[in-house]
Amino acid sequence: MRLNLLILFLLCVGSVCSQTIPGLPYSVSGHVKKTAVFMRMSTVDADVEIAKSEQEVIESREKIQQYGKALDVDLDILKSATVDTMPNGELVYQLGITCPNALSINVVFDRFQLKMGSRMYIVGATSNRYIGAYTSLNNSEANVLGSELMEDSKIIIELIEPLENRGSSLLHIGSVIHGYRSLEALIKRSFNNSGICNIDVNCPQGKGFEKQRNAVAMLINSTGGFCTGTLMNTTAGPFKPYILSAYHCGTNPASWIFRFRWESPTDGSDCGTSKPSLDGPKDRSINGASLVASYKTTDFILCELNASPIPEWEVVYAGWDKSGAIPKSGTSIHHPVADIKKISLDFKPLVAEAFNKGEPRNHWRTNWNQGITESGSSGSPLFDQNHRVVGQLHGGDSDCISKFMTDYYAKLSESWKGGGTPETRLSDWLDPVDAQVDFLDGSSHTNYNPMLSYNASNLKGNLCQDSLIPYVIITNGGVDTLKSVRVQYAYDTGSIVEIKWSGKLALYARDTLLLPAMKFTKGAHVFTATLIPDSNFIDAEIANNSFSSTFTVLNNPRKYYLDLQLDTEGDENVWYLTDSTNKIWYKGGPYIQTLNKPMKIQEVFCLDPNCFTFSVYDFAGDGMYINDTNVGSYTLKDDSLKVVAQLLPENAKFASSSMKKFCYVSNVEEVDFENQIRLYPNPSNLDIVHITSENSVINNIEVYAITGQLMSSYTVNANTFQVPVFQLQAGMYYLRIIGESSETTKPFVRL
């Protein structure tokens, strides 16, 4: 790959675009009651299982962290669930599962295929916490899916299917994992459960390994275990998301979860002391992978993720060295005890030895100078002095209290040839072009596909202004200097316009090219653009040269301004702005912990007439309150600076949720249709609404739900008409009024 061109289409309007994404579970929003029917799983003796897993670690010296026990089940959601029918025809399936005394539950769907428009959630039965929505975007060729962990002993699987696809999804649970180790100590608030001699990866000891840090992920397997893995570069470029980990972590990754970039911020890191680490983002996960190669003798597994990590995560594909030369030092980055990311360092030359009486000299032995590894570190990479992977962790004896500081990493040079077949060696996959090189450096994802899909998704939303200045950002991801390029772009189905750019862009440099200002009509639009470099410029990846985005200019927009003051535990908080149909217009959080300075969040919303709910949730159930000087609040104002929703500091102890409702109704006395149409009363709880026109004849009137569904239509051919609305439920509707040569649409609120 020599060149990468990033096309970014933005609108210079000073507003924030919203995204239409699946909303809250109906059992959380209150549209349906949570089911009271639960399938009871068999009892698990936590003490017995913990003792058993710890004994297995002692005997094998392998460092997988077991957090739960997988229970085989045969549950077809569509056949076993209770069902509710919504007014719009959607079906809501709910299946409750209870694991007595479990500290967490996660499930493995061995048959998973959602139809377009379907949404699935995993909801905590005793709280309003939820995971999802899972949609058809989560479908995979293997038709399996593993869920994230829910901290509850009772969960509800909620499936919402649209009218047109009712009963057509495939959703079957093959195993339920009863968590018996406290996630409070493993992956949530008190996640600092690894030994006190562990060192957070963003401590000073990790300086110089920032890129390698971004290649490492935590693995959650389908049998209740945690491990560590590494994204690997290939001689063909990092186009394949290959993960290298340990064979003993499992060889069926179809339902595994891969969590990237879970690390403590630099100013909140624990650097080998008893100081607790601050939490980091936990929303960067990918579900599922396919097995590519594995070999038990050198304890490796190579799998390909079902999807590539998005560029926003800034992951790196790690380099490697298969020469077998003795490393002058060793560094490992890992997730001990499923804790936040740590780093261990051996400043001495490594030693070739056998592990557990296996084949001689096929492992690298480390003797740590700083840090250790623990259960959960299995599969983690060993980097040499050149920051290239030379092995993955098989096992060892290091811990914070013993005198043993040694661990054993299966040599990548041995796994390179493996068992002599593509299915048992690394060479075919990490060197697919048969370059026959001894080593390869790591590569950033942005070297090959710079932030295209992330920025594209940011443009799918609603805009407050119709006069816009678009521009494209041209980025050179190749080593050769980019001097000129042609930009071809178009709006909707219009003709293609070409504009030329010239300059001098070195590697990773970028420039902004303004396009002519545009004025758009109300409604949805599509923008497409393509960059075409000069013929003498080698572009090895043309797929990221094109860009397409959709956006909507709202009919009657109004801006709203949010000022949200968090407490220092912002990682507990999320918020949503939803309309009367439960569609999410905007959302935010969870944020991060801060030491002494709580975060202040400011957002700008662009809304059309509707009734809205602004909801704030606190995962810990203690509101946005730590003490009287560490307390949260918010104010939401319209463009006249009138407060429409507010949470005062004295009300911050709201437990799990706080919801405020407000409505934006445009001037109901406004007349259009050449200043002739009048709609009254509005809002109204009467059975009819009057529509009059001073001079022009009204031919037809159509009543639409806010979802776009046609509710009723009338032939008028007169200047006045009484529209029956008695059959409409409370909410917002749109009345389309059609004349002889023009038409208009009016919002109407039924009380």
C-alpha cells in the first residue's frame, strides 16, 4: 500500500448531526413490562468451580482466567419466549433466564441470524442496564454470536421484530455461562484485581510501546474464560484482521468477544503501586472470529475477526520476527486476571527452553525485571527489542509474591512452520505473498484505510441549515509525495462535478479542499465523492478513494443546547434524547473517571417538531452524586435560551435514572400555502381538527404518523374541512394538505 486518500464530507453549519440508531429496549423504556417467566438454569457451586480452575492452572502452569461455567442449553427464542404485539405491528419476544447466585451471565447463540429491522437486547432483570442493540449487522457466516457479560443473576433476551419480518429471525441459545467470579473485581468499577506489582501500559515504563499497546486485545471465550491476543500484520498489508493467541484458550472463536483499547488513561495509571487504576473505554468490542490455523505443540491459534476494528479505535497491526534470533530483551502487554491492560519488561537477553517438559528450546523464557503475568495473560504477545512479536504466552510461574519471575512464550519461529500444513502454521497467513522475509514491522490501520467509515457514519443525520459548505479532506497514507488529485462529486442523482487539487502532501499529511456552497431543499440527500490521483502516482488501495453519505435537512428545525456537568465517575453515566416513537436522536456516554476535575459536556441538538424525553442513566444506581462538592447536573435550553429540561444538583441522587419530557411544537397559527392555510385547534383533545384556506381550494388531506405510516386520507375539493382525529392515539402526526398547484405539511399534536 502506497497511497491512501481519505474523503471526509462535512457541513459547515455549526450544528451536530444526529444518527438514527436502534433505541432502548421496550422493557426498559416502559413500552412493555418485563417478562415474569424465567428459565431456571442448574445450580453452580462457585467454590468448587474456582478451586477446580485454580488447580488446573497450578498443574498446567497455563494462564487462562476462568470466570464462569458454560451450561449447555437448547433454547429457541421464538418458540420459548413470551410475546407482546405493539400498536405498529411489531412483535416483542422476551425470554427470561435465571442462574441462581450468579455474579454475571452471558450467552452463546449457536444459531443467530436477524432479519433487517430486527433488534435484540440483553436486559438485566433487576435493573435497567442492557446490552445491544444487536441487529442484522451482527450476522456472520457462521451464524453464531457470543454476548457481552451482564452483571446480574437474571437476564431477559428481548427481540423486537418489525411487522414485515415477524417470525423470520433465527435466534437459538446453545450455552449459558454462569459467572462465578466477581466482575466487580474483574472488569467493572473495582477492576484493579491483578497483583499490585502489575504496571499499567500507559505508565512511563510503557513509553515507546504505544503502537504495540494498540494491537493487544482482551479475549472472552465461549467457555467462561479470559485470555489476551494480538492483531498481526502481514506482508500483504493489514487488510485481514488476524488475531494471534494461545491454543489452550480454545480453538472455536466463532462466539468469542474481542475487546480493544481497554486501558487506563496516562494520568490515572497504576505504575506498580497499590494506587487503583482509572477505568478506560469498554465499548470497543468485536463479536466472533473464524479459525485460520492452530498448533497445540507451540500453543498458538490464529483467527480472523468477523469485522475489522474501526479506525476510530486507532488499532495497530503488530510486526513480527520469525528469524529465531535471540531477543536482547522482552516486553509483554496483556490483561492479567481480565484486568485493564498491563505491561511487563525483561531487560536481559531471553533464553530458549522447553515448557512443561515439551519439545526442547521451542519457547522463550523471560525473567521479569518489572511487572509479571497472571491468569488472563495467556496468548499475550512477547515483543523483542525491535518491538516485533517473537512469541505468545503459554504459561509460567511469575506472580507478585513468589520469588519466581519466569514465564514461557511459544516461539513464533517455531509456529511459523508449525505442523507443516497451512492449517497448522503461521507462514501461509502472515506471509501470503511469499516475501520470505525474516521480519516485518507493525502498521497502523490508518496507513491503509484512513478513518473513512467512521467519518462517513458521522454524516448520517439531521441538519438545521439548508445552506451548506461541504469540503473534502485529502490524506496521503503512502510514502510517496502526493502532488495533485482530481475530485469528482455529486449530490443526489445530479451530474458529476470535477474539481482539481494541487499541493505537496508527504506521508500522513492532509489538506482541506472547499467545495462550492450549496443550498438544499428540505428532506433527505445523498453526497458522493471520489478522488482520482495522477496516473504516475502508485495507489495500492483504491477502495478508500470513494465516499458516500446521506443527510437530511429538517423541515422546521430548531437548535437546543445541552450543558451536562458530570461527577468524577462519568463512566457510570449515559444519556439519550428520544422522541415519542422511542427513536434515539442523540446519545452520549459512558464517559471516563476523572481524578479531581469532573467533566463538563456541551452538545448542540437539531430537532424537528416532536415531543422528546431526555434520559440520564447511572449504572451504579447512585445518581450523579459522590458528595456535596462532587455532584452532577444538566440544563437543556432552546434557541431562545428558555430552559426546557433541567436537573439541579440537589436532585442528582436520582438512583438509576432521571427522565425529563418536553415538546417542540411549531407556531400552530402559522399559515402557509401562499399564507392561506390555517389548522386549529392544535394541540387538541377534540375529535376533529379544522383546516381552512382563505382562497385556494384544498383538494386532498392525508394524515401520517411520525413514522411515515399513512393513517387516513380524505378528498376535500373545498376551502374548509373537518378532519376526524378521534381514532388517533395521543402523539404527534403530520397532515399533508394538497392544493391545485402546491402543498404543505403541518404538524399536529393529539392530546
